[in-house]
Amino acid sequence: MSKTRIVVLGLAIGSAILAAYLAKGFIGKKPRTEVVEVNTVATVPVLVAKRDVLMGEKLLPGSIDWQPWPEKAVTETMITQKNDPAAQQKYEAARARIAIFRGEPIIDKKVVMPTESGFMAAILPKGMRAIAVRVSEESGAGGFILPNDRVDVVLTRKVEADGTTKVVVSETILSNVKVLAIDQAFRREGDDEQVIVAKKTATLELTPQQSEVISMAESTGQLSLVLRSIAENGDKGLDDTGPQLSEKYAQGAQGNDKTYIKYGVEKRITDIQ
């Protein structure tokens, strides 16, 4: 037998022995056992915030949802799916009385419903006022103005041009005004506590001084709302600047008032001519 055949035969025998050894190791090896820990804590679905909700912000669809909560940690103030299955849809019409953070349970003391007293007061920031003004569909951007939009307020009125002829003039008296409500008023009626719709009104968020100016301007002519673009003010947010009086009306409110005394009673009138 040649040396080459002897070498090939030896390699074949070695490979067979190695394969048998490896097969014996795999066959005799016990299967690996994994231990899975099972959570045995009982939970119940609780209504929680799925994102941060600011004070006065509406709980829009998707901002609240049911979340498993340890049953022993559930308090009486929490809203459970067992006690109120329709709570998710019901509370989507509410507004936050205070800031609610993501994962925080929703409770009645933190929200206010449209039918409850104080609904509008929960929307207003400190130092601001809500004032309703008359507008028509035509003077309200054709009905495209909605709550939380920003508008400019334009006053249109007739003035005397030369003592005998009257001309119609328009001017912007306020800019960057937040609309709180449009064509609706929140109030109770009887025992039903229904939301009553009042046409041709817009509720605006203004400072006390601006509220006085717009009330006086409304008595002299017609007010129109001009919708502002969401891209106004560039990188600076609209909420940062707030509502602004035009220069003419700001000066009138600051120092161009006229004081009349009649029968010993002092009366101040702002000149807006």
C-alpha cells in the first residue's frame, strides 16, 4: 500500500472519530431551561394623560387613554373603566383646570367641563379678561375663525370729512388677539345643563385696558375679525407677544382722555376720533 493511501485512510478514520465524539456531546447535553417571571400584581384600567396638557387646554382625542394601574394603588378620585366605561369620550370635551403631565391620572378636580360654571375662567391666564363682541359671518372671516386662532380687530365706522360729508374708514385697533370662543356661549339652561349656541358673538382674550377700548370702539362702528397666519412673528410665538393695541388707541388709553364735570360728577371719555 502506498504512503498516500495510508495518509488518506488515516485522515478518514480521524474524521470519523471526531464526528462521533461531537455527536456524543450534543446528544448527551441537557436542554437549557429559561425561567420566566410572571407578574401576578392585579391591575385595573385607569384614565391617564398620554401627553402633557397645559392649563386651560382641551383634552383632545388621543391626549387621554386607559392604562393598567395596580389595583391596590387605585384611589377613590381616579377614574376607572369599570366605574365609568364612557369616561374617555366624555372627558375629551373638558379643559385642564391645572397642568396635567403625561402618565398622571385624570381626576375631576383637575378638569372642568363645558357645562360647569367656571369653564371660561379656567381658560383665562392670570390678568386677562374674556370679552364678547358682536360679529357677523362676513366680518368673521366667513366662519373660518375657530377657538385658539389669532386675529386682528378692525373697526369700520363713518366719520365727517368736511363737516357735512361722511366717509367710511377702517382701522386696526387690536392685533394678535386670541379667540376663546366663536359663535357660542357656555351657560346652563334648566336642569339639562346643555351648551347653548349664541350666534354672532366672538369671545376674545384681552387685558382690562384693551377690553375698555374695544367696548368703546364697538359702540362707534362695526368690528371685524381678520384671521392671522400661524407663521406670524417668525420664531417668536404668538403667545409671547400677546394682544397689542394700535399706537393711536394705546396713546388714547394712556393720556388723551378728556374729563367732563357735570352737576359735580366727574366723567372721563377717551377721544378716538
